[in-house]
Amino acid sequence: MNKHFTEEQMQILRGSLRGHSFETMITIALVTGVRRDELLHLKWQEIDLEQHEMYVWDSKRKSHHQLIHLPEEITKMLKQHRHQVEMRVEDNRDEIQLDLVFPGDEGEMLQPHSLLKGWYELLEDVGLPRLRFHDLRKIRWQAQQHAQLHDI
């Protein structure tokens, strides 16, 4: 199984993310290399949109928060994403955990299988090979080496 996309496949992926329900989450994974579980547990109080910083609990070391500097484009995406989440849950505010950055439909923590199902469906819909979500961490490394994500 391939553990990376070609440059052409990266272009297809970037185009297919626009407007997708997981656009912000997958883009953050691509740009920062944050792990799936770190994204699923991410809370708004761990993000400083003004300072373009995000503190992520290191799920592998299980010991400390990792500071990640965010590009301005990601900060803009997060602001828009937050507004969309708030609008989506406005009627159910008592039932929703607004502290989660990527809540499920009912405001609960999004389950890993739901994210993976959406990820694999996205890949299938646009004809890309079935790459594991975790392999986005390698894409990030490749992108840094080849500057493939400059326009995200």
C-alpha cells in the first residue's frame, strides 16, 4: 500500500476538501501532522486564534502539550469552522459540548470510526488510493520537503 500521494493526487485531495465536512480537520492534519486522536480531543481553549497557536495533548507520549504554530490560513479556517459549529448547534446549546473543536452531530466527541469512514469515502469519491489517515503525517513531511502545501 502506498503511504503517500503524488503531487497530482495532492492537488486532487486539496480540491476535494473544499466544502467537505472534514475540510478543516484534514487540512490541519496535513499542515501540522497532528494525530487523529489529538484532533478528536482538541478543545477550543487549546487554540489561540489571535496568536496563531495550538496546544495539542501529545497522544503518543501522553505527557505534555505540544505547541504548534498555525499558518494564518489555518487560523482563518478555524474561525470559520467555529462559526459553523456554533450555528449548527444553536438550537441544541444545552446538549452540545461547545468546547470540542470537532464535535459529532450531537455535540459529542466524534468517534474515530466516523472520521475514518468519512476519510475513506472522500478518497473513494475522488478516485484516490486508500491511504490511512495516520499516513497524513508522512504527507506533511513530504510537503515540507517539496513545498506541496504552500497554497492551503
